[in-house]
Amino acid sequence: MKEKNTLRYSPNKLPKDSQTDWERVKNMTEAEIEAAAASDGDAQPTDEAFWANAEVVMPQPKRAISLRVDSDVLEWFKSHGSGYQTRMNAVLRAYMEAQQR
């Protein structure tokens, strides 16, 4: 499955074909915004208990290496768009974790 790229727009340069009614969003009250968020199962508010054991975890930096791979393997990963190195790393990580079990 090919991933869609994430597009970013500044507020004053939104695409004309947007399905969002931005005028309605701009005119929403704070109460309406909170009600909309509360009705979204994926955007539930958190309380202090949720954060009680939270800790900041910084990702480990990646290391640049030189790696020889078959041309067809590299082209296959590249054919799925940008982020191919990240996907290759994910495949290697999955293999490593499977071997550690």
C-alpha cells in the first residue's frame, strides 16, 4: 500500500478544494470546540493521573553507514516514495526483534 504524503499549508494559503468549512471553524465558540473534542473518541482529555508516571523519552540518534543492498531491493523500497530508508530500518528492526524472542 502506498503511503500518502502529508501536506502542510499556511493558514492563508489553504487549497481551494478543502472540505473543511474554515469560516464555521473560525466562528466556533470555546464551548463548541470543547464539545467537538469531547465527542471525538480519539481526542479525550487527560487528567493528572494519566501523566503521573509519564517520562520524556528522547529517540536515539541514527548512525550513518554505508550498506550494500541488491539494486532491485533498493529500487523496490524507493518505488514506494520518500521515507524508504525509514521503512528499510523498520524491516531490519522487525527482523532483529523477532530474532531476540
